[in-house]
Amino acid sequence: MAEEMKPEVQSGGAPSQSQNIKGDFSTILMGVGNLLDTTLTPLGNALVNALESANNVAQQILDGLSKSLNQGNK
């Protein structure tokens, strides 16, 4: 009787060890993904702000050069 119940527990009852490892691995991947997301999003925003500032400075320099060259031609 004990031998008859043993296959039922293995097939339908508790998850096997490989399923536990798979679940743990997916949990780790989700954690790593969340960590990367929370780390890279602020860094990406800071990079965008820095590039926008550099773009503004470059635009001001080019405007100043253009005005200087135009005044020299008059």
C-alpha cells in the first residue's frame, strides 16, 4: 500500500527539486532585472540632462560665433 501511494506523491504532490531551482532562478533573474532597472533609469535620466545641457551650451557658442562673424562682415 505504501508503494502505491509513493508514485502519486512524486507525480502530483510536492514540486521536484528541479522545479524549485527553476523557480529560484527566475526569482533571481527578476531581482537582477529590477535592480538594473532601478539603477539604470536614473543614470539614463542624468545622461539625458547632461546631453541637453551640452546641446544648449553648444547652441549658445554657435550663436555667438555667428553673430561675431556677421558683425565682422558689415
